[in-house]
Amino acid sequence: MASDSNAAVLAARPAAARPASSAMKRFARRRSTIAFLMTLPLISVIGGLVVWPAGYAIYLSMLNRRQTAFIGLENFDILLDSETFRSVIWQSCFFAITAVLLKALVGFWLAHMLHHIPTKGQRMWRGMLLVPWVIPPALSTLGWWWMFDPSYSSINYLINAIGFPSVPWLGEPWWARISVIIVNVWYGAPFFMIMYLAALKSVPDQLYEAAAIDGATGWQGLRHITLPMMQNIISITVLFSLIVTFANYDIVRVLTNGGPRDLTQVFASYAFQVGVLSGNIPRGAAVSLFMFPLLAVIAYFVLRGVNKRTKEMA
């Protein structure tokens, strides 16, 4: 009888500790836990290279020029009172929106053309069309600067050859803005092309065949099949390109240096001029952060739309 009771006690002891150990095992075996542990190094890198610098930039933007006193949002008030900065806001929006729309249209057209080329020919054309995106922007912009040069412009040479006068590409404000947009489109369109081409490859051919049987035209197939199936990729690509284009620095810096008369300055180039060249680091940080709230709101609504469409398709 005593031995039976002792055995019961011994059996009961590990049973008391068993729930805690089994709970730990279940927690460790969860996919979310494993995923978090696997991505922890990447999260640490992002925190060190993105989150901390962004937080420090916000802190800097609230200091005075000598970084000795906290002045709140005074730097932003001073910028908004500046006519030059208001012009920078308009120029940045015009540059980014126009360039992204043109890149999206050119990239979609190129992707649509490539999609209908036989597979063997696609490899060669894909490689050729990706060259502008592979070349470093500063290096390729130097080539464009030579082509736009007022004295030795190869583009003006061709224009003169067909009987038209030379164009002051970098000498007049609107032509300078157009020149910056042309270079940005030339550089960024291949990224749209490769993203859209991958999306086109994922659209089932059976949908087009069924639409053709029903008598749909090519335009109707594009409108009711291609674009709806590519909507998420289009949204993500446009959002990413919009953020990168707003932050563009090297094209403006190399091609026009913000001129003539600061009429091609964008946020990145103006932040460099104010923060580094003029020695006002806090105000330069304020310039670089000015569009962050707007871009964050745009990103929120775009990503929410993508998630909503993904759930509807699931």
C-alpha cells in the first residue's frame, strides 16, 4: 500500500512541471516564433541602418543651427516662409509625379512588347533594355550632361541637322526640368519593365483565350484582364518608385546642380545644399523629412488596397 502511494507521488511530481515545459515547447515550435527568430538579424540591421538614423534626423530637425538648443518645429516654419523652399516643394512634386507616370507608361509598353517576343529573343532584349538601370546613375548622368551641353550637344547636332534650332536644355528652367525628367525616365523605366513583365508572365493564357472566344478585342482584354491581374504589382512598383524618385539626388546634382537659379532643386539636392554646403545640418534634416508624412499616408493607403485585393482573391 505504501509503495503504491510513493509511486503516485513520484508520478505526480514531473506532472506538475510538465505543463510549463510543454508550453515552452509549443511556443518554440510556433511558426511565428521561428519566423521572428530567423528574421531577428535582419530586423537588427534595419533598426541600425534605418530606424536609428531616421529617429536621429527627426531629433536634429528640432535643434538650432549650432545644435545647442531645442527649438521644436521652428525649422519647418522657417522653411515654409521661404519662397525658395515653396518652389522646391512644387518642383519636387512635379518632377516625381511626372517621372513616375512616364516610367510606368514606358515600362508597361516595353513589358507588353517583350511579352509577345519569342523566348529566345526575349533574353537578348531584356539584357539590352536593363542596361540603363544597371549603370550607376551618376556615371550615366554625365553622359546625358554631355548630350545636353550647350556647346557640344549631340542632341542639338541632330536637331540642327534636320533644320530645327538648338534647344537650351540646361539653360532655361522648363527645359532643365524636362532634361532631369528625361534622364530619370531613361534610368528608371527598365525597373518598371522587368516588374511588369514578371506580372504579365503570371497571367494565365486561358483567360485571354476565353475572352477571345467571347469576342473581346485586344483593348478589352487589356482593360478587363491584364490591368486587374497586375493591379497589385502596379501599385507596389509605383509606390516604391515614387519614394525613390522623391529622394533622388544624383541626377539633379550632376545634371543641373539645382540650376538655373535653384529652379530644378528637389528635396534631396536642396537638403544637401542647406545642410552640408551651408552648414545648417538641422535645417537640412528638416528639408529631408518634409515629405515623410505625406509619403507615409500614401504608402498606408496603397498597401491597404493591396491587402484588401489580396484577401478578395484568396
